[in-house]
Amino acid sequence: MTAAATFSLVRGSQPLLVSLPHAGRAIPPQIAARLVPRALAVEDTDWHLERLYDFVPQLGASLLVPHCSRYVIDLNRPPGDTPMYAGANNTGLVPLTSFSGEPLYRDGKAPGNDETRARVAAYWQPYHDALAAELARLHRRHGFALLWDGHSIRSELPWLFAGRLPDLNLGTAAGSSCAAALRNRLIAQIEAQVRFGHVADGRFTGGYITRHYGRPGQDIHAVQMEMTWSCYLDEADPAAWNEARAADAKLLLRTLLGVLLVWRPNGS
């Protein structure tokens, strides 16, 4: 498999890149044969995000989407596999459990260190090479670059967190991954609407992508949006697209990305 076959990238003319690292659903046959039956349904997918964000190229922004499931490799985890949220339940670089805490692999079939390294080389590294190269291209062209890392998740997952998540979870690594002025504008826009509940830098402060690539001192500004499935899908059947719910979510996402597209590091 070539590097380009592991993801799709649409390059835009604006200084914004939208990354959807958990939208993929494919599992290579040699991996699928070792998974438990439930895992084959890839239930922890960020369902239909590529459809929810299908307007991004129309805005002139770039869009990066992987083909493979997060069960193959988690593109939003560090290559050294250090926990994203210390002291809490986490799934790793090559997940061994689902978000419910149940095993993904049949007994004795879990991947070892050599296979993990092979998957990093085959899937993780090409995605991050493309992400870094696109940000560099946008920075050269505009003098700055913006990264929006889009995610979605079931609103209640007791193994990972207590209670119900807010609809919209904006993550900026506690304000360190983007300029304060940009963070404030996004929060103000989210607070101006009443359809969706929201929080900034709550349970989800931003994963590896936001934390690693957000370098406001170098004029690369990154934010993560973790949206609950209930915003745009029926959580009882997330694999089915819900046009009525998605319309409101898509409109809000257009508005938020519009905030990024008019913002400039010099304060204009």
C-alpha cells in the first residue's frame, strides 16, 4: 500500500486545514481476521464526519481524511503511545479495547511491539507527513496556518468519563495551541447560539494533533472540536445519516470555520 492510498487530501487556497483523523472505517483483512466480531462494526468511528464536513473544499480550505479505522491505528495519539489523559482510562496508539473497555482482539491475537511499529510506518506516519507538509505549504503561502481537528463521539461512555458530554467540546490545550484572540472569537461564536451545549477545554482539551501542531508562536494555530453524535446523528444507530439533525450542525460548523477564515494573527 502506498502512502497516498492511506488517506485523501484536498488542497485548498485558504490558510485553513481541516483534519478528520477518526473518520476512516476500513480494516485490512489480515487485521480484521484477528478481531472479535463486535470490533468489526467499528463502533467507535467518528461516524460520517467526512459528510458533515463535505463543504470544506467549497470554502477554499484543505481537507485531510484517512481511510483506515482508528482500530488499526489512532492517528490522534503520540507515536510513543504516552496516555493522552493521565490518570483516566484511555485507548492507545494501537487500541486493544473499545470505548466501552471491552477487548478488540481474540485471545492471543493482540499486536505486539513489532506490529505496532509497522502500523505506525504504514498508516500513522504517512498521515502526519501529509498533515505537516500541508501546514507548511499554507504557512509559506499565507505567513500563517490554521488547523481544525474535527472529531465526534457518543455522548455517554462511562468507561471513559462520568456523565454526559456537552454537545460541543472545543479544545485548545488550555489555550496553548492557538492565539488567545482566536480562542476567544470561537468561544464567543459558540456562546452566541442556543441549539447546542458547549464547553471549552473541558474533558477534551485536544489530542496529539492539536497539542503537537499548534504552535502559535510560529503562527500555526490549532483547535480541536469534539462533537457528540447526538448533534447530527441518532445515537441508537450512528451508522445511519440523519439529515435533519445534520443540517443544524453543519450550519454551525460553517460559521465556526468562517471565524477562522476571516481571522488574522495581526489582529485584523
